[in-house]
Amino acid sequence: MKFKTRLQVTFFSIILLPLTLMLMVFILIVLYLTNVRQGIGIQEIDYNMIADNMQELVHATDKAYFVLLDQLEKDPLKLEDKEYLERINNEVSRRSTYLIVRKGGDIYYTGNEAAAKRIFPKLPHYGEGQLAEESGYYFNELEKYVKQIDFRFSDGSDGSVFVVTKVNSLISRHLLVDMSIAILLILVFTSIMLTQWIHKSVFSPIDRLNVAMQKIKDGNFDYALQAEGEGEIGELYRNYEDMRLRLKESTEEKKENETRNRELISNISHDLKTPITAIKGYVEGIMDGVADTPEKVDKYVKTIYNKANDMDRLINELTTYSGIDSNRIPYNFHRINVADYFGDCVEEVGLDLDSKNIRLNYSNLVDTDTIVIADPEQMKKVINNIISNSVKYMDKPHGSIDIRILDETDAIRVEIEDNGKGIAQKDLQKIFERFYRTDASRNSAQGGSGIGLSIVKKIIEDHGGYIWATSREGEGTCMHFVLRKYIELQP
């Protein structure tokens, strides 16, 4: 759930939930009080039968009732004094209570004339007040609670004093207290519920994310977080997972690169040390006079030259590798005629292979006007690296290398095949990885930095082509790479 939706739910919950609960509580209280009233009816009641609100009602009338009852015992004539009655009425009127004094069948005094006319015909007769000495009368339809005191006027007439209390006012006050408590409880309940919901849906996920970020800070990239649905929290969890996986991959790649760089330095150091040692040895032989004939001197010089070329090749590989790592290999693309270009390459490579007793076979099966877009220098590096690999792992006394140019309709395929010792199937998919060498045990005869074929793959892919290898152990290896033809659109 999105934060915006959570805020909307929270906003409406704060308003609607308390209102709904308060309405329910109000209805329950009203039903309860109505049942209490209807259960009482117009009858005599005592304190054990009435609810709490009725007890409050009784207490509101008791003070006036007992004051008048006490006055009746001391001086009954005082109950005829309207000034006295007015004073008593004024004291109890603040509690929604008023007095009615009846003389014979008429109203002698009342503190509320309008209300008295409604209830007066229903008041108990003289002498019935003795039944209500410890209780009173409740008039359901008029919502009045009445207590009665009988006495006689000085002229002998029957008299009664009625203490009348408005029940609805007392119930309203009682209801107000109940509703206040209910509102307080509802607000506390709503607050707790919303707080728990927000804590569970917002703060708990953020706490877990904080723990996960601390793990990342400590270098632990294996602490995963499961995405929690939709919304900002779920998106945040997914972003964390993406970041964690990328950081883990980057860290592992960095460690792997550091290992490979150390291996590269070791390989290059070894491969440079071998020709340098040989050059020093042959130079010392010339200086010490070991090469005492022109033929020996010529042989030593050629060997020194070849070793220097090996060093130059290693340095060039290292330079190219640096360009691959920073993705800054310099390219100078041209339109190249396939037949002419590969014919020149074969002629140049053939001279070197002849000196190593390796036969070179070349066949071109594409049209003479076939053109590709390529960098001549980088493409020559591809061919030289593949052929130097073939020469390096040649184990036959009479080696042979076949170069074939095949037509693939909208592309050309170049195949360079040798009859060397071949590559095991388990190694075939890995030979284009940087620093990978099929023969982990190095020797001075083969050496190799392990980056030659990775450079080849990078150059071919930068030309928009692709490369793969096929091989059979003991029989040889064939390198295949494909380049797209250049087709000039006709107007």
C-alpha cells in the first residue's frame, strides 16, 4: 500500500471509526435507559430495583424531600407559607426539581406552573404518599419522578407537597458522563489501533531495512530482504535488493579482477623474463666469442630478433588489454576488400610459418568485390593472435594451418583451422575469457598471458561480429568468426 493511501486510510479512520463507535455506544446506552424506564412504569419502586441513573434521580429529590419532611414534624404550618415554599423551590430548581403544593383538589403553590398543569391530574391522592416514604413515583410518559408528603392545612383541608424532578435532564447528565467515558475509551482504542498499524506497516519495515543497510555497511552482501507487496516500502525493498546484488556482483568482480591482475603481472613477468634471459645469453655468447663463426653470429642475431619480437608482442597485448579494460581501443574503420586484404595477410603470415615448418593453406570462396567495414590494424591483430595460438600449441612435426573465407549471404565467415593438439570440450567455452589458459602448468616453450583470445573476441564484437571455436583433442582446433558485408544501396 502506498504512503498516500495509508495517509488517506489513517485520515478517514481517525474521523469515521470514532464516530461509528460512538454512535453504537450511544444507541446501546439509549436502549438500556429506555428499557430501564419502560420496566419501571407508573408504580412504586425502591432503591434495589432502579438502575444507577434512577439512584441519581432519587438523590436529586431527597434533599428537598427530607427538608420538607423535617419541617412537617417541627412546624406543619410552615408548609402553608408561600415565601418558605418559594425559598425551598429556588434551592432545588438548579437541579431540575420544583415543588407542587396541593390544597384539596387545587394547586396551592407551584414552582413551575406550566409543568405542574400537565402532571397535576395524575398526582397520587391524599393519603397515598405514605406508600412512597422510602421510594417515589416515576411517570414514564412525562419523564417525571415524584415524592409526596401529606399534611393538613390550618383550616383542616387536606394538603400534599410534591417534589417533582425532571428525569430527562438527569438522564442527559448521566448520558453525558457515560458518553464522555466512551469517547475517551474509543479515542484510546483508535489511537492504539492506528499506532500499531502504522508501526507494523511503516516503522517495522524501515527498521528491517536499517538492519540490512548496516549489513551492507559491514560488507555482508548476503543479507536479503523479501519485497513486501506494492507501494513505496515494497519498491524500497526491491531497490535495496537490486543495489545489494549489484554491489555483491561488483565486489566479486573486483576481487576476481584483482586476482586476474596479479595473475597477469605474474604471467607477463614470466613471459618477459624468458626472452630477456635468452637475449642476455645470446648477447653474452657473442661478446665472449662463443659465436666464433659468421653462421653462429647470424643464428644468434636472428634468435635475439625473434625474442625481441616476442617481447614486443607481449607488450602490445598488455597495451591492448589496458584499452579493453577502459573500453578505449582505438578504431579506424575503413571499407576493406575481403579478397585483397586477406590475400595480403596470408602472404605476410606465410613467410613466418615457413620458417617454423608449418604449411599454410588459403582459400577464398567469396566474390572478388566483397567489402566489409573493419579496422585493418585491429583485424590483423585478430588473425595474428589466432595463428600465434595455433603455432604455440602445435604438437605435430609437420604442422598445417588452413585459412578459409566463406560466403554467408549477407556476411562472411573466416575459418582458421590447425592440426594441433586441440582443446578439451570442458575448456572450449572458456578460452575467450581473460586470463584463462587450458594448460595451467606454464613452461618457457609455450608461456602466454591468457589474454590473447579475449582481445580477439573484444575486437570482433566491436566490429559487430561474433566468434566461436570448435575442436577435437589430438586433431586440432578451428576458430570461426563472422563479419557483416558492406552493401551499398542503389539509388
